[in-house]
Amino acid sequence: LEVAIERRVRCADGVADGAAEDSLCRSTLERGSCELFFLVLAHLDETLALRSVACVCRRWRAILGSPAEEVQRIWKASSLYAPRGRLTLARAISISRQGDKLSILPGTHTQPLLLSHAMHVSAMQGSLVSGPITLDTGRSNSRGGLLRGLVISHYYDTAVTVNGGHWTLESCEIRSSRSPSRACVGVVLRNGASV
């Protein structure tokens, strides 16, 4: 695997061509019947890392795109972790796919969040969301989304607006950002949405 990655870096620098890269990837995979490949991937719990692996060669992209049970287990175990570096929460949500998991890292997060597809969002201890959250998966979406362990602090706007679809709010706390505690609107359901 290291050789294939090193070869990919050299290919990106123009040292080798794409055909040689794909040949090396195929031989690495075929010699081990993909066992090594899946063993390594099983230790990656970061969705972006898996997507990067899929960019190494066409064969790996095909394997990671297959509906095989082992592949699906790897994707289900992975999660996006944000914000970090240049990856903001809003950007992590926009690059996610339906069913992805997002873990919000500790800190105060003030930007509004729009989740337009069903996904699982959980907060690590020490994270606080103070921007409004809008959930909208449409009326016909049978898969529901999940918000777990979020602490949402706000005053003026509605904390969570559900514009459609089914969402589960599990162990979430909504509190006023004004002291002493003042009334605030917690969750608003629209367009046949359910929680």
C-alpha cells in the first residue's frame, strides 16, 4: 500500500504515467485478494480519508464504490470531523452525502447550519452550536436524519427549524444565550416535517 501511495505521489509529479499507476494498484490488490486493502481501510474512520483513497486509482475507486457488504461496513463506520483546518461545519455538510456521519469537534460554532439531506450529526463533549440549524430533507424522503448530543445556545432565532422529512433529536439541549434565562423558540416543524 505504501508503495502504491508513493507511486501515486510520483505520478502526480509527472514521474510516471497513469497506466503504470493502475497496473501497480491492480497487482497490489490482486496479490492479496484485497485483504490487505480492506484491513487498512478498516482502520480509517475518516470519510475524507476514504474519499482520498478512492482517488488513488480507478480500481480502488471501483472497490470503494461497490455495494459489497464489507465496503458498506467501512463507509458506515467512517465519519467527517469538523471544523478543522479549512474544513468548516458548513463545508463538511455540503460535501457530505445522504447517510454520512458528521462529528462536531469541541468549540463554539456560530455559523448557521443547513442540512439538506438526511445524515447523522453528533457533537463531541465541549462543542456548542450558537447559529440556527435548518433541517430539510423534503417530504418524500423515507430516511430520517439524526442530531445527537448537540448543545444549541441562542436567543433571537429559532434554534432548529425542520422544513421537511423526519429527524430524530436525541440528547440535545437547547438553551437561551441570554442571562438570566429568557424564553427562546426551540424547534419549529413545517411542511409536514416530523421529529
